[in-house]
Amino acid sequence: MRVLVTGGAGYLGSTLVPVLLRRGHRVHILDSLLFGVNGLLSVLAHPRLELVQADVRDESVVRAAVSGADAIVNLAAIVGYPACVKFPLDADAVNVGTARFIASCTSPGQILVQASTGSIYGRVSGPCTERTPAFPCTHYAKTKAEAEKIILDVGGVPLRFATLFGLSPRMRLDLLVNNLVFQAVHAGSVEIFQPGALRTFLHVSDAARAVVMAIDRFEVMSGRVCNIGDENLNHTKMEIAEEIRRQKDFRLHVDDSRTDPDERDYHVLYDYARNLGLTAKVDLAQGVRELLKAAPFLRESSIHRNGGI
């Protein structure tokens, strides 16, 4: 199968692409390479990989790439509320405009998978399922919610990912678990706010498996949203900090003056994904362990933080 991956050099994309290649697919990546190409160096010479450096707002490039694909995985996005606050017009154009254009280019028989986010739930009470009404509170969440509707209208599959964590060839340190581990190692202290806020997490390698599942099970999943995560990875911020401290001692400071702009404090259910065969292979303790091994060798850089673009 020929699989087009937009944003394939990013945090999830650089983890997903090697998986697709191992499964025998031909992979065509469109990426602006805003954060560089290092995340793809290990696979760049692969005979079934084609990398095109291009902005996904270039409609002629996107149209040609979509027309030659059996499956399209749209990962390209301005990710996270800090980056979307800083560049709201870019967020609209990339997160919504690209989804709309890709949807308009797809033909019957093509597989279309869209990366979405649990952030669109926003302020909710009670467990969240795919039927829970979305209440997106930030510009980022609103753009992803709008993109979901566009993709659903053409029978695509939006994957509503939990907050990702873990090592990736294109590393990010602005994700909560990754950031707390980095603080613990380099500062010897960790600061959290809203310690009792319940969040939901997933290792980046399990997120890549979810994309593969959506491609393989597209006929079943077409036209439906799917929460992607595992109920065993619903944790409060304090539980995350405590797990890190079980493996690495540090000073913990709780800041009671700050709140999460996404207002994420929810318990997410993953019955649909589990019934399709997806459960997490990497738990929090294992993910923290691998991050602690790598963190001493990582250095603070804007390339590691999407909010710095």
C-alpha cells in the first residue's frame, strides 16, 4: 500500500514511519521540516520511502500526493495551545484548512486517517466516550474539533489521542510526562499545578500502533471517531510526579495559582479502541524509565518544544 503521511517528520510521524516501512508499505512523507530531518535519518535511505519537503498549505503538492496514495494519514498540525495562541492564523490554515483540502481531494476507496486530540473534550463531567459532547476551550482544541467534522463528512477516521509521552526520533519536551522527567533530571525539582487534575496518556509507540490499526480496520472504523488510549493510563498530575519520584528523587513544588487553559480534568473510556484490539503495551512506569535513561543526554532547545515555533 502507498501511504501518504503529512507531518511525517514530527513526534508521532517519526515513530510511525518506521512501523509502516516494516509492514511493507511504501511511504510518502510531506513535511515542512520546521524541526529538521534528524527524526527520519535512520530510514531516509529506505527504498520504499519518499520525503518531500513542502508546506501542506501548498495545494498543488498536496493534491498530487493525495492522488497517488492508497491511504492518507494527516498528522500535519500546529500542535498545542501555546503554538496556536502564538500563530492563530497558521493554526487555522494548517489544522483546519489542510484537513478540508485533503478531504476534498480524496476519492472513494482511499483510506483517510486524521490525528485529533482528547483536548477537544475540554470542561466535562463524568467519563468521556466518543459520544460525549465536545467542549473545546482553546484555539488548538477548536481547530482540531472542526477538522474532525470535516474528516467525518467524507467517511474518514479521526483518532482522538490521549496526551502522548515517551522517546521518539523527533523528541518533544513540552509534553507533560516528558517535561516533568526533564525537570527532575536537569533541575532536581519539578513544578506542577492542579495536581489532582485527571489526565489521560499514551506512549508514542502505542499511538503509532493505533494509526496502523485504523489503516487495517478502516472499513469497520470509517466515519467514526475513536478515542485512542488506555484506561490504565488515566492518571492525575500528582500520580505522574509520584511515579517519576519512585524512580528518581527530586523536590516537588505545587503551584496553586495556575490552571490548564484546556481545562482538561477528565476520565476517558476506551471501550471502542479496546474492542478493536488496541491496548497499551507501554505503561507509565516503563515510559518514565526510558525517559530517565535518555534525559541526561537531552538539552533544552526550541526544536524540542512545539510552542517555540
